Amino acid sequence: MKKSIFIILALTLIFPALAPKAETPARTNQSQASPTDKLNPQIQKIVREISASNIEAIIKRLVGFGTRHSLSETESDTRGIGAARRWIKSEMERYSRDSGGRLQVEFDEFIQEPMRRIPNPTKLVNVVATLPGKQAESKDRIYVVSGHYDSCVCSQDVLDATSDAPGANDDASGTAAVMEMARVMSKYEFDATLVFMTVAAEEQGLLGAAHWAEMAKQKNLNIAGMITNDIIGSSRAEDGRIDNTHVRLFAEGIPPKSELSPEQVALLRTGGENDTPTRQLARYIKEMGEKYVKDMNVTVIYRRDRYLRGGDHSVFIDRGYAAVRMSEPNEDYKHQHQKVREENGVKYGDLPEFVDFNYVAQVTRINAAALAGLALAPAAPGNVGVEAFRLENDTTLVWEANKEPDIAGYQIVWRETTAPFWQKKVFAGNVTRYTVKGLSKDNYLFGVQAVDKDGNASPSVYPMPARRRSR
Ligand SMILES: [Zn+2]
């Protein structure tokens, strides 16, 4: 061993190009260990308790209602959307009883007036289960996870409310993910509030989610992040390839509006267009998901959604909230929105036989790890700035102190301007100003996270240029 080291040293003296390149820049005061590196045992337990067989049972039960079309009948106890929503609510109430009644389950219902895909006034009902946060400083911070429980055969007829519309993948898979998370996570305590939501009328125009999101906006609720799970059920591509180790996470940058907010202008002026709250949420979900769920990869896609398609995250983005969509990596359109039938030996229809329940469980675990991390962590720090009133080669970041009592400090993260995900980090301690020596803000993108005493970190915040010395 010693001999080989000697030979390498000797060779590098003779051929300096063989020597390992010193990392540039050398003056970075970055420490190696961070309190955020360790695994949180509570999150590990939650991830382990997510059950593929529970998810399978939920999906098959939802398919058993025949159709869950938003215009289908509501009186029957065995068929139609009314029976489906009453069953979802009763299951959520069972989870609530099993967890000491902390999970608050309710119908969020309203009459939808006629519109493009709703010919007559129709009662639409979301099932909403809320797990209130336990920390006074955090309980008003809310994270929402959703799936839509309605189904359709809209490839044939968007108003067909009587044909079988099993919707096993679209979107009993997402509904089952939300219900299973509600079951498991309601047994634990979190600082912030979690809302587990199964919504109606996604297929009629995102109507259920829009109703709830609009209520949230009117009440000025602090929805700090939203994930919709829609079509997370199949690991099999149209051409038969199997990919059960990836999930797509659609995350938009700056929304395409004709007017930009001052924050968006500041992002664009400083090359921060990739550091919107939605993109920071996506980075966080990818990091937490891959940290806690072995063999799974989160493929972040810089788009709101797929071409010609939409989802319930959209109505949250449109109201200024950070929101993303999870979907399987390869879709098979024979098994979405189709009337159940066989043509030339090819089976059409969104049936349970085309769902990979273990895969749904893996995607659910990614959701659960990210949501648990978000709800255990402090809020993302406020008023984050980068000092920009003198020419210098160091980078000084400033921010406001968080108000939570369990704050341990703040972490600085950075990456090259062309890199999608954080590359380096340094724990700054419990301070509100920190200089990263030897790294110029001209050459890197920075972020600041708040970290609590258990090592739970918030998503990162992009620093806006601070023009004056503030402290
Ligand atoms: Zn869907």
C-alpha cells in the first residue's frame, strides 16, 4: 500500500498533470459535515409504513364503484361518485380514530354552475383531511397533497356518466397515495399543518381543486407547497419497457403571464429564473425522496405539465402558490380515459391489471418523505438577500431570523449557474449574515435554508440583491 502511494507521488512529481486537480476556489470555508446529512428516524419509519397492499386494496375498491364520473349518480351505495366519496370519507375517519382523532375529515362541497364540461348545476365534493401542526409558530404553514378521485371515459365522451370508468391509474393511484399517507402520517406529529385532499371534477376542468385553492387564496392561507399525484400507477411503457425506478416531477419556472411581479423581475435580472419557489420545492422533493427511498429517482421536468394535459397543481400555481405534479415516467394512452373494451386483441381501459401497486407505493414514499421533511422543518427563511453594494470576490448573504423555538441555524447551498441541483453546502450556524469566502456571487447561484435542532431543513430561498448595508 505504502509502496504504491510512493510510486504515485513520484509519478506526480515527474508528470505534474497526473496530480489530482485542486478544487477551485481553494479559500471556500465550507465544512464537510452538516446537521442535515443525517437521516431522521421519524421519516424513515413513515416511509417504511407505507404499504403496497393497502394501496392495492384502495385502488381496487375505488374501481369497484364502476364509474366515478363527476356527473354520475350519487344515491347508490355501490356505484357512482357519491358512493365513492362517502367511502373515502369513512376510510379517512377510520384513520382519524386510529390516530386519536387528530386528523380532521370533512367534505368540501359546492354547486358548480353550468360550464363547458358541466351541463347542469352539479354538486361537487372534495374529501379533505387536515392534520393540524403542533408548533404554534408553524401551524399556519400548510402543505397540501392531492389526488383526484373522479374518473372518465373522456377519450370517447367527456359527459358519459354511466359507462364503466375504472380510473385505476387516473387517478385511483393518486387517491390511494393520499389516503395511505393520511393513514400513516396522522399517527405522527408535525410542526406545520398537512392537508390530505382527494378532489372531484379534475376531468371536468380541475374544478374541485380550483374551488379549494380559491378558498385558500381568499382566506390568505399560507400554502407553502402543494403536490398533486396524478397517474402514478404504471411502470410499464406503451412499448412494454418496464421502468419502476423513476417518477416525473413537473415543476414550472416563471408562470407565463403578461405581467411580471417585482420578485420575478428581480429573479430574471440576476439569472435566478430557475430558482422560483416551485423549482425550490421540486429540488427539495427530489433530494428528500432520493435520500429516503432506495432505488427511486425523481426526474424533475422544467414544465408545468405535459403537452395537451393538465393537473390540479395548475390551479394552485395560478393563485401564486408553489405547486408541482408527480406522474409515472412512461404513459400508455390505451389505459387512460378509454372505454373498457377489446379491439383486435388489444385491451383498452384504465384497469387495475395495468397498475403496479409496488410502484405506486414507491412514489407514495417519495411524497411522504418530502412532506414529512417540509412539515417537520422550520419555514424557509424570510427576506433573504445577497449584499450587492460593493465589488468583491466573496459572497455575503443576509436574512431574517426565523421565529420557531427549535431553530438550530441556517445552511447556505450553492451550485454553478448552469447546474439544476445544489452542489455544495455549508452550515452557517445560528446567525443572520454569512460570508462564503472565495466564491463570487457572479459565478454561482446561492440559497439559504433554515435548519432545526433535529437537522430538518426548509426548502432553499433565492437571495434577492440587497443594495444597502442593512445591519
Ligand atoms: Zn388525472
